[in-house]
Amino acid sequence: MTQPIFMIGARGAGKTTVGSALAQALGFKFVDTDSYLLQTSKLSVAEIVEREGWEGFRRRETQALESTSAPQTVVATGGGIVLAAENRAFMRRTGTVIYLRSPAATLAQRLEESPLEDQRPTLTGKPITEEMLQVLNERENLYQEAAHIVIDGTQDPASIVDAILDALAAPVA
Ligand code: ADP
Ligand code: MG
């Protein structure tokens, strides 16, 4: 198996944490569309949103997805990558898509514990748990639709990597 692996899920789902550990386990490269976007644009998410709106950010995100995608690579995506049908189709067509699924309360707790790692404007201006509930409400179907494999993201990262390796080894249902 050499095609790229795409990690999807909301902010705090563990796409970066688990994705890099998975890459190491597989001997794949690891890339993060968020980091790629920030490095290539030399702007923060907040600055991009201020200048170009969320629409501009989403456009850059699609470019980042297509630029980072490569064989033998684990690609950690941004939480909103599934909002564009084009991105969902691209990931499903060119690779294996893994959805790290956790409840809103778990995501909110993680984000509150690591606010510095997650400096981006709030999407709704609401308290974090409420925002995560709303985000999952809006996106759960899209994550499910895009995913080839859905994994319980509430386990510890090493167990999640094991579960993914098992799922990748299993015959496609
Ligand atoms: P994402 O890239 O999906 O936004 P991160 O990998 O950056 O998520 O993780 C967000 C925060 O949650 C980090 O502080 C990370 O250490 C923590 N975290 C990630 N995965 C887990 C996990 N499976 N169990 C506990 N904490 C986790
Ligand atoms: Mg990340």
C-alpha cells in the first residue's frame, strides 16, 4: 500500500498527534495541511481570515491538500477540509481516508488544555464545548461520508495507531 493516508476529524481530534505516530509506524512521511498552508503563505490563520475571509482560507486549504498529497505520506488535514465536496472526492479517490471520531466534550477538553497550539479564530464566537457540538452537528455526516475507516479517537494515541494498522490490514468491506 503506497497511496496517501488522509486523517480527518474536528479540531482536537488528534489528526496531527496520531497522524505523525502512524507515519512513523508505517515508514511514511508526515505532512500537515495546516502547517503547510501557514509556512507557504507566511500568514497566520487569523491573518488569512482577516484579509480573505474563511472563503479565502478554504481555497488555500484545497491547494494545500493537493500539494501535500503524495505516495507513502500521511496527510493530517484541517478540521474543515470536508466542507468542500471537491476535497472529499479528492481524498477518497487518491487515498485512504481515516476519520478520528470523538465526542464534542473530549475535543473541547483537549483544546482547552492546549490553547497555544490552536491559535485560530473561533468559528462561532461561542464557548468551546458549544462550538464543538455545533461543528460536529454540521460536519458529522461529511466526515462519515468522506471516510473509508472510522476510528474511536478517545483511546490513547498508541492504541489508535494499532486500531488503524489493524483496519488497514483488514480486507476492504
Ligand atoms: P488535531 O490535529 O486533530 O487538531 P492534535 O493532534 O493537535 O489534534 O491534538 C490536539 C490536542 O489533543 C493536543 O494537545 C494533543 O496532545 C491532544 N491529543 C491528541 N490525541 C489525543 C488522544 N488520543 N488522547 C489524548 N489527548 C490527545
Ligand atoms: Mg492538527
